[in-house]
Amino acid sequence: MSFIFIIFIIVPLSIVLLLISGMTEKKFFAQIAAFIWVTIISTAILSEISGPLFSKKVLEKSDYYGEYIIDRAYFSGKQADWQYNNFRFEIKKMIPFIFL
């Protein structure tokens, strides 16, 4: 959709602005066309750079191994203390564990 917008709106607009700039010998119209293209290119580059930062992380099997306990620095209160004292487990590489 954005490619169609660029082809049918931005490119003709840029050509018209550059023609007006050439006929009137005013740099203002060429600066507008340059600003439009710099904005489009900057947005494309920024979206390519920021894409991996916000993409969904795919976990592998090795990411699940470890000890699971309640973090009392993050969770506080009577219920968190009870869970910390009574509920913890460890997933080891040798023991099969199935998440349902």
C-alpha cells in the first residue's frame, strides 16, 4: 500500500515541485521535495533498525533450563512469601519436562 502511495503521489509531487523550482528559480520548492524524500528514507531506515527490538522472541529448548522461584523483590506480600517457601522447581537438561 505504501509503495502505491509513493509511486502515484510522492513521485509525481516531487517532479512537479522540482519543475516549479526550475521554472521559478526558487530553492524553496526543491527543499520541500528533498524534505519529503529525506523523511521517507529516514522512516524506512528507522523502522528497519527498530524492527528487531520489538519483534517477538522465539525461545529455544535451552532457554527453559534453570531454577524457577518467586522473586520476592518483584512480588511482595503474604501470598508471594507462601509461594516462595512452598513452590519452586528446577528444569534440568536430563529430565524431560512438558509444558501444557
